[in-house]
Amino acid sequence: MRTLSALVLMSALVLGGCSGVQLPQETGEATPVVSASQDTSLGASVPANDPALSAFDLNGCTPDEVLLAYVRARNRSDWRTAYALVASPKDDYPTQLAIWNDSATPMDDFTIYETRIVEADRALVRVSYSTIGFSSLEGVPPEEQRGLVVVRDPGEWWVLEKQDDGLWAVTFKGPFD
């Protein structure tokens, strides 16, 4: 049994690349898109990128890679990985699992435009996405359509923070929280 667990863990780490996160009670590929573009920024008051700060965490991952791993885990309903990539979850895993299972909606057309490292332990990632593909709207009851979210370019900022373990994690804060 230990051999099987070790093989599963090794396979997950090999397939997951730099997303070597510790999963709760168990043990994504990422495409980095890092830009320090200030002239394409959304909102003049969003802090600028600080090129003197490292974008890499202790696993060698950048904030955009971790965010992409989180979105891919959610889209696959891989709740253990998604939970492990969240900074200081407010709910325990079983509670969060029930919430996600009840409201699992994939994020379509997820695009990363820009990543800014604004503090040694804080990064902002500008993204756009929708929670349901437009081709999927046919036949969706009106009460479910109200749950649709569409964030188009110029997008919105997602915040990631380095945790005590030195790894980036997704927060659900805004850039000014």
C-alpha cells in the first residue's frame, strides 16, 4: 500500500510540475505569463511591479503558475489540489468540499494578462474569465443564469500571497485589502 501511495505521489508531482503543494490528508501544468507592464494596468492606483522582488516561491513557481494550477484544479473538480492552493482557507476541507460540490462551475476562457510582484509576499495577477461558456447558455434556467460571471479585458486583479511555508497561494482578497 505504501508503494502504491508513493507511486501516486510521485506521479502527481511529475505531472504537476512546480505545483508541488501539500494536499490535506493526501498527497497543473502551468504556462507562465509574467509582465511588468505599467501602461496596460487596470486602475492607476494598483501598485506597480517591483522588479527587485523575486517572483519565485520555494518550489520555483510564479504567482501566475499557482493561480493557473488553482483554476485548472477547480475545472477538473480536483478539490484537494484547489484547497491546498488557497491561502488560509476560512473553512475546513470537508466544509469547503461541500460548498464546491454544490456550486462547481468551471472557469472558461481564463486568461492571464499581467503579474505584478508588489511586496516580497504579495502579488497581483490581472485576469479575465467567465464561469460558463457562452455556447452553454441554451437551456440554462433563469435562476442559474443569474450565477454567471463574465470578466472581460481589462479584467480584474487576483491576489496571491506567500505563506509561511514560502509558497504562493490564492487569496480571495482584492488588490486593496
